[in-house]
Amino acid sequence: MGIRREEEMEMSDDDMEDALESKDSDESGPLAQVEALKEENDSLRCQLDAYRNEVELLKQEQGKAQPQRSEEDTTRQQQLSFLQQALQGMQKQLLKLREDLKQRETELEKNSEEKQQLESQIQSLKDRIQALPTSHALPLEKAEREDRGDESTNHSSEAAVAVVSCSQEKENQPEKGPPSPVKSEREALLVGIISTFLHVHPFGASIEYICSYLQRLDTK
């Protein structure tokens, strides 16, 4: 019995050692896993910190570049707005020019029609005037001609009398009375020359100019 107990005690001791060894081995496995997990966690944390730092740097760079880009966008928008306004102004001017052109074309057509009507009326009046005989002159033209003839006759007679008296004075004739009616051939010739001269000069001429003209004729 004692021997059996000793054997059982030895066996129990061996079992306890095996159990302790197995327990140590079992406990060392989770610890290694925990350590590995800790290391992996630290590594991931470092990577996360690196990512965070990189994100912060990107945000800072983007924040620095954003104002410059916004200024460029604002400038481009202003230029685009200015160009749009200029284009709208040019379109308005073009429409106004088209309206003015249409109005001018309408006025030109109207003026051309009126011109054609006036030309046709003038041509018809010319044809009527040419168709009339020369004896049936218009009363107004006849009256004007008569008035001109009377005025030229009066001027001619007055100038002739004055020139005759002037020529008589130059020839030192003794008679210095009032001008007498035309009697001699010379006086008649002078009256004809002066009448022709005044007819050529419808607005009249001075006595000195007529006398100088007669003197030039005498020299010739």
C-alpha cells in the first residue's frame, strides 16, 4: 500500500510538472500575441500620425493656394462679365445700325420715287412749253420783257443824252443849252452804240465808263 501511494505521489508530481509546463506554455502564447498586437498597434499609430501630418500639410498647402486660385477665378469672372457686357453693347449697336439702314433705304426709295415724279412733271411741262407757239408767250414773261425793255430804253436814252452832251462839251461847241433831240447822223450813231452797250450791260454802267468806251471807239 505504501509503495502504491508513493508511486501515485510520484505520478501526481510528474503530472503537476507537466501541467505547470503546459500552463506556462499556454500563458506565453497569449502574451506573445499581446506583444505582437501592441507592436502592430504602435506601428499603426505611427502610420496614422504620419497620415494625419500629411493631411495637415496638404490642407495648409491647399489653404495657401486657395486664395490665389480664388483671385484668379474672380479676375476671370470679371473679364468674362466685361466681355459679355461689351458683346451686348455691340449687339445693341448692330441692331440700331440695321434699323437706321432700313430707315435710310426707305427714305432713299421714297426720295427716288419723288425725284422720278418731279422729273416726269418737268419733262411734261417742257413738252407743253415746246408745243406752244412762240406768239403765245406767257404773260409774266412778256411783262418782264417789256419792263426790261422799258428800263433799257430809259437808260439808253438818258445815257445817250449824257454822252452826247459830254461829246459836245469835248468838241467845244458853242451851244451849251439843254440837250436837243437827236438830229445829226453822229448823234444817232452814238445813241445806237450806247443802246447796244447798255443792252450788253443789263445792270447799267457809269457815264465815265461809257465815255471811255466811246473814246476807245474813236481812236479805232
